[in-house]
Amino acid sequence: MTSQIKLILAAVIAALAFSAGWTVKGWQASKTIAELRAKQAQGTAARAEAARTDETQTAIKESKHAQDTIYNADSLAAFYTGIADVQRRELAYAERVQRGAASRAATYNAQAQADAAARSDLADKTAALDRQLAEGLGVVAELGGHLRRRDAEVAALCDQVNIERRLSGDDSDQACSQK
């Protein structure tokens, strides 16, 4: 073979080898690209699944939040209704008390006047008892004086009787015992 043919053949072989290497490198590049695309697709799928899970969790939380908000609003409304009922009862009671205030004031004034009259009557009775006590003490003092004077007169009379009996000589029969 000639050198030209060898050269052509070498060029063809080199071209084939280059082409085969190029093809192998293309396959490797295609494989790498396919692997990268697969990883990217898996990452995208994982992110999509995470986003779907997050959206599901968010939807569950939003639903729970809505339920809790409605329950809380209903509880508050029921509480307000209870407060309003209590307030209506208390206001009605206050109105009844206020309407009866004038009547009670008249009753209180009548009681006060009756109490004043009773106190005045009691003061009069107490003063009368005090006067009677003072008069009674005066009577007791006067009677005590009369009683002491009578006792002294009786004692003097007894002594006189005894003196008279001694004069007649009869000492054994005393009219009054000796003190």
C-alpha cells in the first residue's frame, strides 16, 4: 500500500476513532445530561410533593382556624347573650328598687317619726319614774326619821317604866330588856 493510502487510511481510522470517541463522549454526555435531567426531575417532583404537602397542611390549618374562629365567635355571642340577660334582669331590679324608693322613704320617715314619738314618750316615762324615785327617797327619809324618833320614844318610855318600877321596889320585872 502506498503511503497515500496509508495516510488516507490512517486519516479515516483517526476520523473513525475520533468519531467513535466523539460518539462515546456524546453518549457519556447524553447519559450525564439524562442523569442530570432525572435528578432535576426528581428534585422538581420532590419540591412539588413538598409544596403539595405544605399546601395540604396549610389547608388543614386554615380549615381548623376557620372552625375555631366560628366556635369562638359563637361562644362570644352566647356569652354576650348571657351578659345581656343578666344586665336586663339587673336593670329591671334597679328600676323596681328606684320606683319603690319614694314609698320606702315615706315608710322610713314614718318610722323615724314613730321612733321619735316613742323616744319622747319613753323620756317622759323615765323622767316621771325619776321624779317618783326622788319623792320616794324623800318619803323613805321622812319615814326613817319618824321611825328612829318613835324607836327613841319607845326606848325612853321603856326606860321610864323601868325607872318607875325600881322606885316601887320591883327590879325583877323589867318592861323592856336592856340593850
